[in-house]
Amino acid sequence: MGIESSWMFDLFGTVFPVVFVLIIGIVLLSMGKEVWRWGRNNSEPLLTVPSRITSRRMKMSQSQSAEPGSTARTLYYVTFEVESGDRLEFKVNGEEYGLCAEGDEGRLSFKGTRYVGFERYNRVYSERLRG
């Protein structure tokens, strides 16, 4: 190991700390963004508006682990259309997703970007209102 191989150790000694600090910075920035979003949602008023479910979707992901087998994760999303014509998509849990059907009408409750709930109108009642 002569003088020509020492540059590799100098490069590693310089690059490794920089990359390590960048990774830690990205993780802290992501965590800060989530904490900021959580705080902003908490400061928003609870809104309840008439709406209609326009679509539903699932996002599935699978990851391999060191142990035998893999881990699967499913995220559920429901899109609501409010009276103004705006559409809002919220992440919901699996049980709520299973209870939702496209075309359902009701009262959507949300706080900022956080889904709170959806209370369906009775279909017989809503059909009488139309006719």
C-alpha cells in the first residue's frame, strides 16, 4: 500500500460523512413534514358537507424481508365529489373502504387533509328527494 492507494481512504473519509449527513437530513425533513401536516390538520375546522362517492381505489405494495416470506400492504382511497364540483380523495381504512360504493351519497366529514367519516343518506330517502 503505497502513496497511490491513500487517496481512496481520503475519499471514503470525506464522502461517507457527507452521504451520512444527507441521509439523516432527508429522514429528519420527512419526519418534520409529517409533524407539520399533522399540526396543520389539527388546527383546521371540522367540515361536514354533502357529497357523493365518485371512485375508489387500492394501492398494494409488497416487500421482501430477510426472514422467509414477504410483507404485503394495501392502502385504500375514496374520492368524493362535493356540491361545488370539487373532488377530494382521502385515505381510509379497509373497513370503511368496504362499506363505500360508487354513487353513494351522504355527508362527508374531514379536517384539513384528514378523513373523519362519511354518513350515508338512506337510499329510499334520497330517491324520494329526487322524484
